[in-house]
Amino acid sequence: MKRLGTTLSLLTVLMNPIFAQSEAGAIFLLIAPGARAGGMGEAQVAVANDAYASYWNPAGLGFLEGQELAMMHVNWLPGLADDLYYEFFAFRKKYPTLGTIGGHLIFLNLGEQIRTSETGDELGTFTSYMSAFALSYSALISPTQSIGLNAKVSYQHLVEMGAGSEKGKGTSTDFGFDVGYMHKEWLLPNMILGLNLSNIGPKVSFIDPDQADPQPTNLTLGLNYALVNSEFNKLNIVYDVDKLLVSSYPDMDWDGDKYIGGFDEDGNVSPGNDYNKDGKLEIAHTDPIYKAIFTSWVNDWFLGGDIDYGSDGAGNGDGKIGGYRWDDLDGDGKIDLADNEIVKTSGEPDDEGWGQYNEFGDKEVGNSKERTISNELDRLVHNIGMEYWYGQYFAIRTGFYYDKTGKISNPTFGIGLRFAGYGFDFGYTYGETGHPLTNTMRFSLNMEF
């Protein structure tokens, strides 16, 4: 049993890369379902050939015949808490003259939390959970191509009421859409291309609409190549790359005056306000979805100004850019406490002697010019998987999940069994001791009829 703030903060950091800076809301929508996917490094967008396609790529449903039910259970983040669990249920059915209808239901239990007052007094306990329902449709547009759509509703129940003077409830109901595409025999006879754009919708808000976060709109490109494809032996190599289409900016000096804000929206001097003289918002903010789809590709290196760093990272500074000088006493060019000191400079930011650093030794003046496209590439998430089938009955799997920004690099393993229309899959995530994802075990069951 853990406090809500602690639980949600760790969930935010560990579910995906990109969440280390809390860029998006409803991030539970990005938890990967299916033990098969769990054993393949969570690479599935170009596989998507069972009921789980409703989540991974709804376009994959268009190639499937008959009907199927699937379900999964996992104790989520076992290294973090013992009362977090994730449930997933999916279905699909083919209608010859209509296409394939499917859908899925997600339930994430966050366990029991301790309610505290503004002064830290314990006021009892409450439970938190998140859920989502999606309805899928897919149809072939050619013998080798299909498209798919999801319409979804999500509900997040964090707390029944706000703390202290906060009004309203800590719940949120939101809607969104997914669009998927799959192309078999793409470029090569044994190659499959998959694309999925998920979680398109309005921002997610709880008690304060002004603090709403964008949905975790995510674009995934997947490739699936059949290296061996014989009657009794099949070996596929799969690769997915994920890009979160969210543009999030920390406190930044966009106009180069070395101050954060200080003007109103019309560019008039207004001490304490959040805009610069050009009417540009300089405090932490995110772009709306219609803009972020484009700006998210360049916001981490090309857009924005100098970052106002603080003791806890970007966005927690003092409202000024720089103001301190770093003296490298031994001349080795490295910032370390043993041989340098930070000295506060006098005067105003426009003065020639104004220091480039903040009081913690982080360079602030001119740091926007030092960001490159590599900063953007570092935020991509890579999923690599392999799956070997002996006949149609037994499969072994392995994979690797790599997220540089989120500091996640976990190998995965799994097995699968199929018999008489029933399927059982097991997926295991390995990691360093103490990592919350270490020893995550997924169990899945499929039933075709």
C-alpha cells in the first residue's frame, strides 16, 4: 500500500520513455498487452494476427477469419508494489460482407492508497484504478492491404475528491481514436509493414482543466520479416519503433532576453506574467494535438529557447537564464565539485559579464544552440523481437526493449502453445535487480471458435 503521489510518479517514469517528464496523461493506454508481445520485446504492430490486434494495430484484424476471445493478466511493476495488476480482454469476429469487428477492455488497478491532508495527516485510505474500452473495425482494401479504426473511451479514477481547497473529483472520462494500416508482401514477398497512430483525442484533465495533459498520441512503425517460412519451421524477425507525438516544453527563454516571462499576451511589460515581449508563452506548456503531430518531430532540438534549469531538472529554475560563472580551477573542462566553483555574477542579464550557468552548474545561456537532432532521436523507443514456431503448436520467443530517455533496456523471453483452438502464452521481462520491470510475467489465453 503506497501513497498516490509516489505510485503515480513511478508509473509515469517507468511505463515509457517519454513519460519521465510527465509529458502526457492517460499513459496507462501504452502498457503493452499480451504475453506473446511481452516475450518479443513488445514488437507487434507488423504482426497483429490475433485478437490482440485490436490494441496493437486494428488493421491486422482485416486478414483474420472466424472469431476469437483473448485475455491476459499481469502483476504490474512487481518490483514497485504488490497490489498493482493489469487485466486485458479482447474479441474479434469476421463478417464476410462487412469486415471484422473487434474490441478490447483494459483495467489497471493501482491498489490501495493513503489519503493525507495538506499538512500530511493521514485521513484513511482509498483505491485508484484506470480502465478503457475500444471498439474496432477493419477491412481489406486489397488482397495484401488493410486499414483499421478504433474508437475508445477511457476512465481514470485516482481519488474521489481534491485535497484542501481543490474543487471537484480526481476522475477523468476521455475519448480517442486509433488508425492502423497493414501491408503484406511490402517490397519483399516475406515482408509485412505495419503502421499504427493511437490515442488521438482531446487533452486529459482532472480537477483543474488548466493543467490538462495531452493524450499519449503515439505513432508506431513496424516491420515483420519471415526469415524461415517452411511447413514445419517458421522464424520471424520483428522491429517496431515508437514516436510519442507530444510536444512538451519546460520553462524556456524563447526571445533571448534571459528572463522567463515578464510580459502579457500582447507583449506589454507585466512582471510575473508568463509571456515574452513577442507574446510567446515561456513557462512550461504543451502544444495542442493538431500542432504537436508536426512539432513533436523537432521540439526537442530545433524549437524552443534556452532552458531554465533547477535543482530537479528543467523547468524548476529561478526565472532567469544564467547569472553564475563557473570557474574551472584545474582547467580540465569538466564540472566536478572537486575542482570548480560557481560564482554569482553582478549586474543585469544584458551585461557583458553575465554568467552562463545557474547556481547548480547547469549551462543555461546558449544551451538551445547545443541541442541537435540526436536529442530527438534519443526519445525514440525501439522494440526488437524474434519468434520461432515448430509446426502450428509450439513457439519460443525473445526480444529486447530499448528506451534511452526512460533508461529502460530489458531483454524479454516467452513461449507459446496452440492446440484445438486454444492458445497459451507466457512472457517474461528480465532486468537489473531493483528495477520495477524486472521479473514482470505476463500470462495470456486465446480461444478461437
